[in-house]
Amino acid sequence: MEKIFMVMHCLKERKLVYVVYMLVGEASFWWKGVQAMMKARGEVVNWENFKKVFLEKYFPDSARYAKEAESLRLQQRNMSIQEYVVKFEHLARYYSQAITEALRCRKFSEGLRYELKKTIVPMGIMEFLILVEKAKTVERFEGRTRATKGLEGSSGFRRGKHPQKRPSPFQKGNTNKKPMGTATTAAIQSFRSYRCRGPHMMRDFPINNYVCFKCGKVGHMAKDCNVRNTPVGKNESCSDRQKSYADKRRKPLEFSEGEHVIFKVTPITGVGRDIKAKKLNPKFIRPYQILKRIGPVAYQIALPPSMSNMHDVFHVSQPRKLRRI
């Protein structure tokens, strides 16, 4: 607003009228309340007092101190020189104390990147505009140097990836060369068959010496064997061995009188062909106490009165449905 008033040659007495006219919304309501309090305290309502209360409201000291601290911590980092200059001059407005041009140049130089600072600081420039131009020049040359190093590094990598083959000292002259036939013969003599350990390769192994792993006969391979099916007796013997092993691993399931077991009791209705199993009811899955042993695999259990019509003897023929507690 001060720039507008300067161009319009506005009188100081009219500045407050123009500014109050421009206030809208919350700012307009705020000024009406402040103006009433100023009149109540006997303060003069003029342009200078308006600027004072306006800055206290919308730009307090805490915000100004935060901007000043930000300017002291400012570093170039990833910004270009032009971006750094704009940021530096924007924050320089919030210095609470007067700053000389020499101190301004020193603060600007300290915030530069190390690659630029090591060249700019020794120059000792104390004029801000000259310092900025020198920094831009150094930045431009620094960028060209980086680009040149990048090209050299990439070309060197390509040269290193496929190095030029140099002739071996053993390849010079004809004194160390051996006849081709001798080398070939020595290589063939070093071959050994992994099947019979003979002096030949596997592809040269005599077909008549092959042993079929299906029928056990000599003279053909399994892919040419006429016996397609495995003998039944062999499968039966395998099954018998597995069954014998399972029988040895199985342990007898025995219970004592007074123990409790948890198992499922399924009630059955009907007679003869009409026997049907009822739908499982959760109340039939519970712990039952063993009263006594009836036979090798039969036990009598104690049933509740609600299940008095059911058979009270169970067998341990299906131990996976039982659980000892």
C-alpha cells in the first residue's frame, strides 16, 4: 500500500480512509472493534497507529523472529545461484538490526555449497552485486566440469568393459606351437566314461552293454523296454511292508476305571433297514466317565439321565475320535 500511496501522492490524512475502505471480511470486523477501543482509551486514530496495531495482529514479533532465524540458517543446498539469491533477499527484509553490505556478502558466501564456497570466499568480495555475478560464473564453469567428467567416466567405463585383447607372449613366434593333431589326440585320450570309466565318451558307450532299470535285462534301455507295467507282486510286497511298519508303530489304546474321555455319541433311530442317524447335536459331545472294562476293547460309560435310552458301551475301534482328559 505504501507504494500505491507514493505513486498517487496521497496525503497522510487520507491514507487511513483508503485502507479502511479496502478491508473486507474478518479484517473489517477486527478494525471496527479496535477503533472503538482506541477511542475509548483516548488514543488518536491515524495512519501510524493503524499500521502499529495491524502489524501486531497479522504479523506479530514471533513470526518476524522466525523469519529472521530462517534467514540465518539459509543454505544453498540444491538451489541454483539465482534461486538462492531470491530466497536470500526475501528473508533479508526481516533482519531486526541494520546490516552492512560487507556482512551481507559474508552471510551470502557462507551459505553457498562447498564446491562454490572454496572458490568464492578467498576472493574477499565485499560488494553484493559483484559477488552474485562471480558466484553465477563459477557455478556455470562448475557445471561444465561435471558434464565433462561424466562423459569421460562413461567412455572409460565402456573401454574398460571390453578391454583390447593383447597378444600373449606364448603366441609370438613358432617355437612354442604344437602340431594340431597331437593336441587333439591328447584331448581325446583324457576323456573318461562316467559309466564304465573307459577311454571314450558317453555317446560312444556300446548299446549292447546297457542295463534296463525296469526289467533288469542287458541290451536295451528303459524307453525301449516291452515290460510296461510293474509286477503286481512287487506292489503287494511294498504294501505289506508299509502295513507291517504301521502295525509296529501303533500303540494299544487302553483306559482305566474312573477316567474321563471326550468323544462323539450319535443317536440312532429306527429298526433294521430303517435305521437312521440323527443330526449331530452339540450336547452329545462331552466328557464321559468310564465305569468299568467289559472286554479287550469295550468299556462301559456313565451316561446322564437325558441319554438313558442310549447304549452305554463303546469300543476303541476308532481312536481318532477319542480324547483322554
